[in-house]
Amino acid sequence: MKPDHVLSLLLVFSTGCASSNNLLAPRFDDDSGNMIVAYEDALVLARPVPHLSTSARDYVYLGPVEVTRNGVPRYYLWVGVTSTVDRSFTGEPPLRPVKLSLKLDGETLDLPLDAWEYDSGGFPYATVTPVLASLRAPVSFDDLERLQDEHLEGVTLHAEDGLTADFDRWRGRWPEWQLMAQDAGMGFIVDAQ
């Protein structure tokens, strides 16, 4: 894929564009040596857990992240799993996902999940509730191209033991990813001068 196509490919999950640039400034993580760029807000999906609570929910935060090391950018969806459900009285553990399935116009895009390990300073996105799992799903430009043209209907998290959890849109819109590429050109290489 040619670098000049990056601007158009970074407009993903375009159910609406943010009205303002909420791109955070590139942040250098001293411990990992990575330059990390994310947006101010993530997309939030939720699922009710009626057998444990009538009003509490489990949540998934999804947000684009660019991680640049030695001038080489990599793109991820950050996946933050949170909950307002008190599971202490049942002993039921929260889901520990290993795969993310994005439901796109009747089709599914499966992405493997790994621990988020690029930022010793915390998480790339703020959450309202404590993060139970901080994960990353690597995305390619082909994935971004597919996501750009299709509507996100929901996501499913898959645990190693076969358990799954479906989440639907709770709040938020996908920001204008093209701003990420415009500010960097293809990667956030900061001029030291």
C-alpha cells in the first residue's frame, strides 16, 4: 500500500466525524522508547449483565493508537475492558479476552488481542471505571480500508476458555483519523530542533 493512501485509510468506523480535532500531542514514553499518539476520546460499547445487576454494565473502550519506535509506526485498536458490575458476591471473574470480533455489515473481522505494553505511563485513553484488562489489537492498512467502508454493528470479546461477550454501541463517535496521518505524514517523528 502506498503511503499517500494513508490519509484516506485512517478514516475508520465513520459513523460520524468528530467536529473538532481531539488528537492528543505525541507523547514519548521514556521506559519503552515509544512515541504514542491517541485521541482524547475512545468509542464506548456496553453490555448489560442482568443476572448480576439491573443497571450496571460491562464496557469496552476502543480507540486508535499509533505507536512509533525508531521511526516505524504501527497501528492498533486499544481495547480497554471495564465494568460497573460488582462481582464480589458471586465470585464470577470478569472476561479475560484473547480475541476481538468486529461486526461489520453482517461480516466479522477477527483480531487477536495482546496485553497493552507500549506505555509505562498508563493507558492511551481515559475511562470512567477501573480498567480490568488493557489490550491491543494490531490493525493493518487493509483492515483500516475495510473498516473505513463498513458500519460497526458491535463487537464480541472471546476468552481463551470459549466464553464470549457481545457489546453494542454505548456512546461516542470515531474521530477523524486522517488528522493523525496529516500531523505525522506517516509516523510521528518529532523534529528535535
